[in-house]
Amino acid sequence: MGGFFGTISTSACATDLFYGTDYNSHLGTRKGGMATLHEGVFKRSIHNLENSYFRLRFEAELDKFKGNSGIGIISDTDPQPIFISSHLGKYAIVTVAKVNNLDELEKELLDKGSHFTEFNSGKINQTELIALLISQGKSFKEGIELVYDKIQGSCSMLILTESGIIAARDKWGRTPVIVGKKEGAYAVSSEPCSFPNLDFEIEYNVGPGEIVLLTADKMEQLRKPNKKMQVCSFLWVYYGYPVSDYEGINVDAVRYASGVTMSKKDDIEADYVSAIPDSGIGMGLGYAEGKGIPYRRAIIKYTPTWPRSFTPANQIVRDLVAKMKLIPNRDILRDKRVIFCDDSIVRGTQLHDNVNILYGYGAKEVHIRLGSPPILHSCPFVGFSASKSHLELITRRTIKELEGDDSKDLDKYATAGSEQYCNMIEYIRKKLNITTLKFITVEDLVESIGLPKECVCTYCYNAATIE
């Protein structure tokens, strides 16, 4: 996916920019970049993050970033920020985007005489393509609207100009863009968890399709928000940081509520509730509260040297990291019936390994409860690492093994309680060697989030869309 941060101040911005961008690190692991503007001159640095952390890459050169305005990015796509010189002026741009019709748009622009200068693994840089589309407009507003009209997928962006920072949210609001304010400065970020330690207070949630211009002393609306929104539900399930609020709704509160909701509908007996850390913890605490049994830390995450496991491109490395960073507590597990809460099942490999380890450490029963409904579709809108090709999803592999066709009766498999749904869950349960397995329903997840159903995207569970 990726996340960005920008700030503009009456004083030097480098420190806020550095730490603010770093607080988006849980959203991506491939590339990191920062750009500042000082006396009409842009300064930029981009580093590979696949074998290191953002802070380690950028801290040594922090004093090189002069100026009162800047933008930064943690990206899972191409190197960013990029610089553009056009009739709109010179600017730097970062994007959190997924462009499904990249090849088509590349051909269209080449036929019009455009050219591309940045390539990554033989493909064009999608942020450069977005910038070229913007530069076709008579204004930044018109150019960004052209991006909204042209791309298939989603795109939110920050643009650093001599006039200020332009922030634009995807036209359906798939990903959040939040504005913060403190004395003498504004900030804008994908993640509001970046604000508290930098003394920013949440000022505004940019709406779907809305465009705003930030200066050090004010925020100006350049385009009004669209009336319809489809913010991704998986932000609250997995990717969002626990302290973050999207649309005014706290991530950890949603996970806690989903755990309480599931526990009220569960008659299983167990000695205690635990969680697969970290994203299962909020749900686990809610489940224990609702169930009225203790919460214990049967698995501990080892964080000093092991990074996230969800985003490395190499699957063997991802599985190794997933195993090595979680340490079971034999004393707590021995001869116990345990309800484990986790965020989701995607491929099933990690959970299968975890379950076998738990039995190996003496667990008597392993009951898995999941904070997302079964994922049946890869996401066409947001570049989540969770959104694999449907051929990799354990649900679709199960359907193919049951039906001989992985696309058969998907609506029925998405309907909780249907014969097909129950057969799929039971098949997965046996395959993963789980005592019992239950997923939250789409309806209960949406209720836990608390937004109107039509405002929450649930495409990866049931292919529902308002487009």
C-alpha cells in the first residue's frame, strides 16, 4: 500500500517531516523518500527499505533537508518523490495509488508525445504517469480531476509546490488523508498516529475526491468532496495502527468491538483468550471481555530484530520471518484450551505453521477466531499486500478443490451460514488442523466500524461495489 506525510511550517520542517514519514512505516517496506523546498530549490533523497528501516536510511542526511515545507513517502511501488517541471510550475509529488490501466494510459500519453524517464523493473513509474496526467490540466485542480477520471483503481497524493502543499484524496476515499494542525504549522498524512508525538492535533479528514491547499497558516479547499465514499474496511482489520482514527473511528476500538461481537455469538468453552500479535490483540481483548474469561499472552512477538512479515516480496522470506518473530509461551499453553484471535487468513501458510507450533508446545485445543470475513477476491482498488491474486487465496483454492472451479457460486460462499460457506470453513479448518474456526461476518464487521454500510468497501469479501 504505502503511506505519505507532508508538512509546511513557519520554521524548518525537516525533523517533523522525518519522524512523520517514519510513522507510516507499517504501511510499506520497499522504498522511502523525502523532498523539501528551500528558496525555490528542491532537495530529495530516496532509499531502498527492503533490508533496512526508514530511520536508519535517512537519519544521517537529515541536516541536508532545508526549508519550511516538505513531503515524504513509504512506498510499496516505485521510487518517490519525483520532480516535475511543467506549465504549472516545478513541483514534487508522492502518491498512494493502484493504477490497473497503467499500460493503456502509458500508450495514450506516448501517442500524445509524452515521454517517461523513470523506470522500475522494466515498467514505468506510476507516480510519473500520474504527474504527466496532472500536467495536462490548466490548473492543479483540473489535472487532479483528470487523474480521477482516467485511472482505474485509486489514487491519493501530495504535491509540494512553491504555493504550498496540495493534498488530494482518492475519489472514492479508499485510503485516508488526514490534516493535522499546531501553532505555526500544518501537516497531512495517511496515518494520524504520526501526529501526537509531533504536537499536531487532528484538524480535518479530507473527503473522497476532495483537494486542499495547505500553507503554514491556513487550509484552503480547492475541490469539494464527493458525496459517495467507499473507504477500505481492511484498514481497521489489519493495516491501520491501533491508535489511529479514520473518519473519526479508532482502529483499536473497532477491533475490540468486533471481538466482543463475535464472543456473544460463540458457545465454545475455553480456558482463556489469546491473540496472534500484533493486529489480533485488540480483538482478543474484546473477545475475552465479551466471553468473560481471562486474556493471556500465549504468544509474544519478538520485535528487536524481526520486521513485518506481510510485505517482503519473497514468500520464503515472508514465511520465515512470520515464524521467527512469534515466540510461544510453553508454560501458558500446556494442556490448555485456547481461543486465538487474529486479523485474517489470506494464504493460510502462516496460520498453519502457527497452529502446529501451538500444539507442539502443549496446547490441548486451538480455536481460531478471525476479525475479517473470508477473503474471496483480490482487491482492484488498493495496493494492499493482503490482496493477492485470487489463485493464492486459501478460500479460492478450497473452492476449487471442492467444486473443481475456483469461481463457482462465489456469492453463496460469501454468504455466512450458507451450505457452501459452511463447507468451505470446515474444509479450511481440517486443512489447518484447527479445533474450531470462525470468521466475523461482513454485517458484524461493518457494524463494528460504525459507518453506514454504503460508505465501507467490502469488495474483497463479497465483491460488493457502488461503482
